[in-house]
Amino acid sequence: MKAVIVPSFGGAEVLRVVDRPEPRPGPGQALIRVEAAGVGYVDVMARDGHYQPLSEPGFVPGTEAAGTVVAVGEGVEEHWIGRRVFALADSGAYAEYVVADARGLVRLPESVSAADAVALGVNALVAALGLKRAAVEEGERVLVRGAGGGIGLMAAQLAARSGGTVTAITSSPERGERLRDLGVAHVHDRTAGEDGSADTYDVIVDPVAGPDLGRYIEMLRPNGRYVLCGAAGGAPEAAALGSLLTTYHSSPTLVAFSLRSVAPEAAGAAAASLFAQAAAGALRPVIDEQIPLTEARRAHERLESTPVFGKLVLTPHP
């Protein structure tokens, strides 16, 4: 099969398309013919050598895939064979075939394509489960940083559907208009110096982190909840957490959330709910571009150099 590997840590130029043996499912696993694989910042971090679970080069990146089950390992019911599914993997999705833990397999509704599934996928799961921990209530003010990116875009949609009044921070007026179409009430263009600091918020969803983390913590209202669910802007300065002490008497809550902390069965159940919402038209997957697997390098270059609205999707099979 064709697969993309990271032979050594570095920039997008290190990615290589190679021929590798098709994997075999072990006990409790399923083998999936990949129709779509998601491209996310976690893949960039893994490629750079900054993602702890993949600490040695030589791996195939990619943690989410959608396609058809073609074989199962010991202990997995054979009824999965031939079904269209979404799956999370420790790595390996940038390939024509991937093995995944069968406990987290999610059958796709007929109206949800493989590309739509990964456009929701990890991003919608992180957003939905992070917002669940924040317990957004009707009428609460919600700020979403990086709202044009995969996680931010899903968080903005889901928070609006939960009854929150959503303020989005993005990077252009055009992206702002698209976010309004998805239910966002207020938009701030960070390239124009707008950061949302004119108001305070009950919940802040942050997949960006970076040096401004502390300043955003200080925008929380009393009893506000801050959901840190990514670090696209890099690691925050150590002093950022001092903002928790600065605002101590307003009882802020900082939730650091990673999907890797969620059991496969729980992630699968959450994904099934999200796909059902998409099939009913209540949640919109947003695909920026579908890119052939053999152009994975270009996908990474795009993700790092140009504003991407929604999800980049790799397609292994023409």
C-alpha cells in the first residue's frame, strides 16, 4: 500500500510517500480501507517531534480515518466487515489502509461521506467533549479563539446550538461572515487588532494557547470556565498561569482537555451523536480542501502557512 512516513523529524519537506506492507489487524482491531484521513495540528506536532506519544521517527502520521472495514482481528465481530466507519488511531491514517481499535468504531450514516466524517472527526469530538466539561448554559457568553480552524469552528457551532452567545476570533472579514452563517453572534478580526477584550465571558474555548493565554484567562467572568484544547500558537509563557491567581477571587476554572484521555467507547458514542446531528442537518462539516494522499506535504505546508477554514482532508484512493 501507499503510505506517508516521517523518516526524521522536521518540516513538511521530511514527509515521504512510500510503499509498505498492508497492515494486519491484531486482537481487538479492525483493518480499514481509508477513503479519507484528517490533517490536523497534532500531525504537524508529531512530524516536528513535539508530540510525546510519537517520540521516535519512522511512523505513519494521522489519527483519524473514515472508510470501509475489510478485515477484523480476533475478538471482533465479523458484522463490521463491509461497513463504512469512522475510527480513531494512535497513528497510521496517512495510508491506504489503517488498523484501529474496534471498540471505538463508529458506523457512518448513509448521508455522511468519509470526507465529512473526518471534517467533523477529532475536531468536533474535542469541541463537543470540551464544551461538555465547561457545561455551557443558555444565554452564557462564549468566546472561541482560532474560530476558523477545525476545533474552533466546531466549538463555535456547538456552543451556539447549546444556547450560548458566541463571539469568534478569526483572521479576516470573509472568515467572519462564514462564521456568522454558522451561528456566531459576534466576530473579531485579530489581524485588525481585535481580541474580544472589550467584553468578558462565561466560557472561553482555546485551541491556540501561545503567549496570550494569560491575557485571555483574565477575560473570564466570575465562575468562568476556560477550556484549553490545543496549542496551535505554541506553548504559553510560564507566567500565563499567574493569571489564575490574579483572578483567584472570581473562582476561574482552567480545563486542559485532550481527546487521548477519553476511553474508545466514550469517544465512539460521542462521535456517533455528532454524525447523527450532521445527518439531520443540525451540524455542518466544513472542508477547506480535499488533497490526494501523495500530496501530504502540500497539506502540511498549507496548514502552517495559509489560513485554513475548516478541515484539510487527505484522500488515499482516487
